[in-house]
Amino acid sequence: MYFRAGGATALLIGAEAVRIRLLDFRGIARISNTCTKMVQQNNRLLLVCGPSGSGKSTLLRKLFDEYPDKFGFSVSHTTRSPRRFEVDGQHYHFTTKEMMQQAIDRGEFLEHAVFSNNMYGTSLEAVQSVQKSGKICVLDIDMQGVIQIKKVPSLKPIGIFIKPPSIGELEVRLRRRASESEDNLRARLNAAQQEINYGETPGNFDCVIVNDSLDKAYNAFKDFILKSFENLDN
Ligand SMILES: Nc1ncnc2c1ncn2[C@@H]1O[C@H](COP(=O)(O)OP(=O)(O)OP(=O)(O)O)[C@@H](O)[C@H]1O
């Protein structure tokens, strides 16, 4: 079953969305050793990044459907209040600003951001919890999160960038999805070109997939992942 547990890209990119991401050098050093162990154990992270509306969720849903036991999302932390249907530890780990900041200072977060006065982040423990269950941990993550994770040299994540066929088509898809206010949609489209530039810069991702025809894009997505994680048997 596909279940997206509140990844960083689930956040709005509204006009007021000043995202501040901080991972200081002490934090990097602290988590670096643990990450080296993760890599040695062949527990590499899979990062899926792309502009809002590029099709990350659609492709991941197909992958999770085809390989139900192989992949898992880590559960993010947030300091925002739970919504009515949200279950602590399932949709998010709900915490306080003080506790989250202390954990960040202890170097327990791979990436974190401030959005609309609330903190969000991916803890190393949340990633390891997925890996301990025998699954490959997938982070559906925005450009700023990728930049932050890449600062941990020992992590060596496998990164896939999902590129829309054009900004015009991205707009069509976002409008058809009808999930955003006009302001939000504009903010997402404004951010998209910068994200595409980052995605296309050599060295930033291991693979760039243009999501034009969904079937074609999915096959390329799946093939690359199967090759990258050779021990996937299904
Ligand atoms: N190849 C495709 N052709 C046409 N429509 C597509 C294609 N891929 C995805 N879509 C549609 O585009 C919309 C955006 O896709 P999706 O929600 O997967 O994007 P996303 O990158 O996960 O966005 P967000 O980051 O905002 O969650 C959805 O309505 C989806 O059905």
C-alpha cells in the first residue's frame, strides 16, 4: 500500500514559505559515522526530487504498488499541531520546538526546515527504522532537502530527479490536480524553473527522468532503481 508519511515536499511552497534549512558542521560530523555504517550495510537512501506537480507521487505510488514490501517512507517530525485524522508516529512524529531543536543540535536530523513558523525534518532514526524493517527508505524531498543531505558525504544517497516535459505542461497538470490555491500554484510554478536548473546540473542527481509519457517514465524510473539496488528480488 502506498502511504506518504508527510515528507518535506508535502509542505506548501506558498508566498510566505520562507524555508530555512540548517545543518551545521557539528551535526554533519555527528551523523556522518552512522551514515557510513548505513552505506556499508547497503542501506542507501533513495531520494526522489522534482518540482511540485512533476509526478513524484504518481511514480512512487506505482513503484510501491508493484513492490509492496520493498520500499518505505520515513516518518517526518514536525512541531505543528496534528490534524484531526493524523496519528502520531504514523503521519508525523509530533514534537515541540524545544525538543526538536535539541535533537537537531545533537545531530539527529538528516535535514530540516522551518515552514510557516513550524519545524519539519527527517531524523536519522526515522530512516533507520524503515531500513531495519528490511525496506529501502525513500525520501520524497525538495531541492533544499537534497542540498542538505548531500552535505553529509558519507551518506551517498541515490538521487533521481523527475523533470516535467515543460513548465506549461506542469501548469496544466497542477491545475488539473486542483489541489492548490491560485497563489500557491503560482509559487510552485515560480520555484519550478530553479529546481529544474538544479536537477539538470551534472553531479546533482544520478538519474534525470522526463515525465512525459507516464508509462515510459515509470519504466525508466523502475529500471534505474532496480539497477541501483541490485538485491531487489520480486
Ligand atoms: N506523465 C503524466 N502525464 C499526465 N499527467 C501526469 C503524469 N504524471 C503525473 N501526472 C499528474 O500530474 C499531477 C501531479 O502529479 P503528482 O501529484 O504525482 O506530482 P508531485 O511531483 O508528487 O507533486 P507534489 O510535489 O506537489 O506532491 C497529478 O494529478 C498526476 O495525476
